[in-house]
Amino acid sequence: MAFVRARTTQWLLAWGALLFALGIACWWSGADLPLHRLLRLPGTSAPRIAQLTALGGIAVMGPLAIGALSLLFWLRRAGDALWLLLTVATGRLAVEGLKLVVTRPRPPQIDWLEIVKSWSFPSSHSAGTMMTCVALALLFGRGRGAIVAALLAALIIGWTRVALAVHWLSDVLAGWGLGLLWLGLSLAIRDVVAPALDTSTARPPAAPPH
């Protein structure tokens, strides 16, 4: 992939680590509760915000990734398609696994503007949107505009989770961070694996005629 560069990988890892660390700090410092009270929206806003937050769920992000995967295969970019599939699929599993390990309760149910059933940390909407949208921007975008648009989409979806009072701010920060970290690690692995595969599958030069 043309975009696999050390600077991109370093940027993803650095910002991902920073956001994840901010999420942990926000949680451990006790800042979540006052921020929850400040950032949640009144119930009258629920229908509009619920429609917006649904765009970051697996019901939308999943088909979007599958569509991009199909397009990559059609364009004969099998390596990119495999990278996208493995990155998003394993990233989603990692987020859900971390939820089960941490088992953090969500904000008080009386404040919820949406019904949720899973654990709180990290926000899967935030992480999934960040992973999927930024990955697609890297694969299909041209210039910084595509990446900025992808980041903006992830930021908006994360905000809706706090506005609907179903996530603490720290959950969202950590979700964004985990999404970027997972992409950075995936790119770093591909940078190592892809050249090795190219070398191992390359045919030896033909022997010169006698």
C-alpha cells in the first residue's frame, strides 16, 4: 500500500496512546461524573441524537467495511482487502474482549437516552468508527482531507455516546485511542510482513543460457 509509511504509523500510535492514556486518567481522576452531568443532553434531543449515533454502530460500519472490501477485490487490491478485513475484524473483537475483561458499569441508567446492554469501557461505537473510517480514508482517500473527514466522523459518533448518557467520557477517549492504536499496530505489522512475503514468493532469476 502506498500509504504504509513510518510517519503514518508513528502518528497513529502516538495519538492513539495519548487518547487512551487520557481516557484512563479521566476515569481514575474521578472527572467522569461531573463531565457526565455537564455533557449529557436532555431527553428531548434523544431521537435526533439516536439517529446520528446509529451511524457508528456495527449495523452501519459493518456493511460499509464489507462494501469497501468488495470494491478492493474488484480493483484487484487483494492485499489491501485482506489488511482491511483482518484489521477491522480483530479490532472489533479486541474491543469487545476488553469490555468483558474490564466489566465497567455504564453511567446511571436513569440518565440513559438509549437502551444498551454491554459493558461501558471502552466505547465500541467510538473505536469501531475510528478504525473503520480512518482505515478507509487511508485506503481510498487522497490527501489529508479524507483523514480529517474520517476523524471528524469518529469524533461526532463519540460525542453522541456521551450526549446520550450511555458512556462516560473516558470510555469514548479510550475508544478513539484504541481505534488509532490498533490501526497503527496493524500498519506496523504489515510493513514488516509484506516485504518478507514479497521476498519469499519472488521467483529466482533464470539461469543464463550456456
